[in-house]
Amino acid sequence: MATEAIGIPFEASSLSAWLVWILPFAAALIMPGIGKLSKNATGYVAVGFALMSALSAASLLPMALEGHEIHKQIMWIEAIGLKGGVLADPLSVIMANVVGWISFLIMIYSTGYMKGDKDITRFWFWMMFFIGSMQLIVLSDNLLQVFFGWEGVGLASYALISFWYRDKKKDHVGQEGRTVLGLLDYYAPTHAGMKAFIMTKVGDVMMIAGMLLIFLFAGTFGFKELMGDHEWAIAMNAQGLLVPAFVLLFGGAVGKSAQFPLNEWLLEAMTGPTAVSALIHAATMVKAGVFLVARIGPIVFALGAAGIMADQFFEIVAWVGAITALLLATQGMVNPEIKKVLAYSTGSQIGYMMMALGVAGLSHQYVDGYTAGFFHLISHAMFKASLFMAAGSLLHIVGSRFMTDMGGLRKHMKKTYAFMWAAGLGLMGAPFITTGFWSKDAIFAAVYTSGNEWALPLYAIAVLTAIITAFYTTRMIGMVFFGNKSKHIQKMEEEGHHIHEASLSMWVPYGILAVLTIGIGLIGLSTEEGLHHLFTDYLEHSFGIHTEHAASEASSILPEFLQGLNPVALGSSLAAFSIGIGLGYIFYIGRWVDPVKFVNSNIFFYAIHKVILSRWYLNAIVYWCFVVAPLWLARGVYRYFEKTAIDYGMNDGFQKAVGWSAKVVQGTQTGVSQSYLFVFGAGLLFVVLILLM
């Protein structure tokens, strides 16, 4: 509900809502000047401004948790009556705090990770510019303003992925010399940055097309205005444009959140510094697509409740999420690079969130899937940012991105080992003690009880993905911390390098997030219930979406502290975790079975392993269809049309024809009058014959 409607003066909070995204932009603006004075000071300035932005977001929490909102506007483009503003409601305030506080911790981590980098000023500029752009997306009250932030995070992502633009071998991703369908699976930072920029732009073009379609009928980009009057939706629906417009908007979310089929850029994005991976590709930018769906989803559902059906939109969201979740999880099982495993995991877990938000719209209890998807966004941001930063510490100490170059590190990096287990258990959904368990169980329950025709196949995919997730997480921890030291580490020690724990500024941030993953997980059920209650009120007051409070009879068979959970979902969660971690332990911690010998023991296993390791050939197909084939076509056009037909046929040929004609004409210029009379007579005779025919 609007601030003015409840009569509470929120002027101070209104200022805070603006400052959340203005402060990071201000820091980016002054960063070059600070860098000229002192490069060392740039880190302190970045951390300070990130803290002030996070505190501004935190000051909005009391208001949001009470169910209130701030909606303040200023005139933006007066010629068309377009206003800009901030919308600080429960959804955006919680998201702003997730972004703000995790960004602050990553800034602290970066002071240690990036220490000594000669381009440190440029790094801090783009990091702060990114945070400002992301917070602009979160707190904007209209689609056009969102799009400005959207393009801002895309630009910053490009700059940070290709940050080490000198393309040294150590900054590449992939395995040097490895080919897939004849193409090198080995990428430089500049290549990776351009790939991310182009692939996300495909989604951005779709998004702006959807925005303009809606504006054409509604005359506004504002979220509140779109909900205030349904006439635009009725008109669009009558012409069959309503669902396509929202699907086009979802295309932007598919690109930014690396969902199928625009998911292939995310893996190469690991060429950037690990702090970038933690910020952009775990906690913030890739969540922008999920946030956009969470922002527009209730509008679409409310239109459906008003008789303007748009179920196809939610079906597409659910299935794109499900396919991505399973597809990327399988690839995390086999990849040898630790950051790539975490990148695959990120795309997969975002698929879970999309699945939940899609299923929400296909269910009578919209709030169940909505809460589950957003709760998983919060929990995933914590444990995945922690895992990425911990992985950065490993790369920093070991000097290799390959897990095969690690092994036996738990004795040397005890803190990182403990924190990676804590965060990893959150990713696996360890029962009852992690945020990941409660959020993933909520997704299972929302899918299972949705009652739509796709519920069972979507549920099967969700459970299978959970098993694979537990397996590849255990595999990662086993390869890094268990077993014998790799030859790479032995060589380092022989050369006098000491394997040690990361610096204080690096391990404290990911330690805090790992502890929160367990700490909040211990009260996870009450946290989920509180979030459910908050969103129930939010959806009812802001969108008129009512929720039927019906107790589950099946849950009565559970112990008292688990009352309210769906027993089928709970059983699936427990089974998925047990199977996944059990298989991971057998292969990578207990080492009872050699995974290499197991894969090579059977032609079927070998073939499946090869296909998955080759990224299901999807990346190679993208390159062949959209890079190699167009280049061949362009070269063919150049060789056979431009060079032959134009250069030789028209340029050279025309020149020769003119030269030959000139010689013929020149031959008639004899200076003898009889010759001229003969030519004239022959020409006259030719004309007469033509006329008589």
C-alpha cells in the first residue's frame, strides 16, 4: 500500500530508498580521482560506500516487515508524462538487503584478493558501478528505469569478465588444446566478456520489445500503474499480444540469469576475478532475472484472476527453469575446474527458482511457489557467494583452477575446509540445519501440491536435480580436500611454496556467510513461515491475490516440530540428499571406487561422460550456427560474389569492355571521308532493317 495511504511519515526512509542505489554510483564517479591520489585508498572508499548503501537498505527493513511500502516519483520525461521513482515494498527491500550486505562482504574480500593488482582503480570503479546498477533494478518503480539498471549490470559484467584483458594463459578457462566438434574449448577473458555481452543482449532485445508492446497499449511503464487499470491487458489479450509481451520480458530474464537456451555465456564468465564471480554470478546479476519474474509474476497472476488468462507464461517459466536445472547440474558432475562447477551449479539453482515461480502461477496457492522461489534466492545467495569466495582462496593459494591440481588440503586450510563444508551442505540441502534444505523443500512442496498437469514431471526433475547437486558438491569437496596431494602441490612445496590458509580479509567474509547458512538453517522453518506470511500480506494488499489457509492433513503424521511440511516433499529431500552425498562419498571421499576406472569400464558410461563433459555439445552448436557458419557464408560471399562478380566481373570486366569499345571506336577514326560515309551508311541500313522487322 502506498505510503500516503497509511498516513505514516516515511520521508527519512524515502531518502534511504534513493541512497541505496545512488551511493554506489557516487563511489564509482569519484573512484578515478581517488585512484590518482592513492590506489590503496580506493579499496577503503569502495568498502565504505558499500557499507553505507547496505545500511540504507537495512533502514528500510522495519517498514517493509510491517507490510508497508514507499512509492516516491519525480517527473522524468515531461513531454510524454513519464515519471521515475523508487518502489520500496517487501519484495524489493528484502532483495536490496541481500544485494547490499553480500556485496559489502565481497568488497571486503576483494581488498585481499585483488591486493597489488595494477588496475585496481578500474576494478573498484566497475564493482561499484555494478552494485549501483543492480540496486537500481531492485528499487525502480517502472520497467524503463529497470532497463537502465539492466544495461548497467550488463556493461559492468562485460568489463569485469574481461578485466584481465591481456589474455594471459593463466586467466583463460577451459583446457588448453581440448576441442569439441572441431572447436577449441579454451577461452580468453576478452572472448568470454564479448560472449557474455552478446548472448545477454539477445535477451535484452526481447525484453525491450516486450516493454514497448506493453507501453503501446498501457501508456506507462510503471508497475503500480499497470496494476491500477486492466484495460490495456484486455486490449492486448484481444489481439493475442498479452502472453507474447510477457514472454518477451521473460526473455530478458533468461539472458541475464543464464537460463536455457541462453546459458552458455555463464561458464566462460569465470575468466573474471573470483570476487566478480561471487558478486555477479552468484549473488546478484544472475538473480536479476529471477527478481524480474518475481516483480511481474504477480501482475500476470492477478490478470488471470480477473479473467485475462496467461497460464502459458507460467508454463514457459516453469519448464525453462526445470530444463536448465537438470541440464547444468549434469555438467557440474564432470567438469574439472572448480569455478566452472560452481557456475554450472549457479545456473542450475536459478533454474529451481524459476521453476518455483512458474509453478506458483499454475497453482491456486500462488504464494507457496512465490515464497519458495524467493526464499531459495536468499539462501542460495549466501552459500554460493561463500563457496565462490572460498574457491577464490584456493586458486589464490594453489595457483590452479583445476581440482585435479589440488587434493589433501584440509590439513593446510582448515578454516576454508570447514566453511566450504558448511556452505556446501547448504547447496546440497543438508536436512534441518541449512537454509538450502528449507528453501529446496519448499520448492518440492510447491511443485508437488500445485495440482497442474505438469506437476509430476516437474517434480521428478526437481528431485533428480537435487540428487545430482548433492553428488557434485561432495565431489568438489572430496577432490579439493581429501586424498593425496596432487603432483602440482608437491611441486610447489618442493620449490619452497608454503600451502597456508587465506588471509583474514578473505576468509572472514565467506566464513560469515557459511555460518549464516547454518545459523539461519537451524531456524529455517520459522524463517520460511515468516517469509510466507509477509508475502501473503504483500500479494493480497498490492495485487489482490488471496490465499486460502488450508492445513495439510498429511503433515499430521510428522513430528510436532515439522508440522506444516509436506511429507512427500520432506521424504524426497531426505532421499535426494542421502543418495547424492552417499555416491559422492563412495567415489571422492572414501575413494572406494576409482571414478576414472568406473567411467572407462563401460562404453555407455564413457559415452555419457564424454557428451556431458562436452557440455551436451550445446556450446559447440551455438558456435557452429552463429559464428562459424556465418563466417563461412561471409567468406563465400566475399570470394564468389564480391571478389569475382564485383571486383573482377564489374570492375575489371567493365574496364576491359570500355577499353575494347574504345579501341573499336578508335579504329574508325581514320580521317578518310569515304570510311565515315561507309560507317554512316551501314548504321542507317541497320536502323531501317530494325524498323521493317
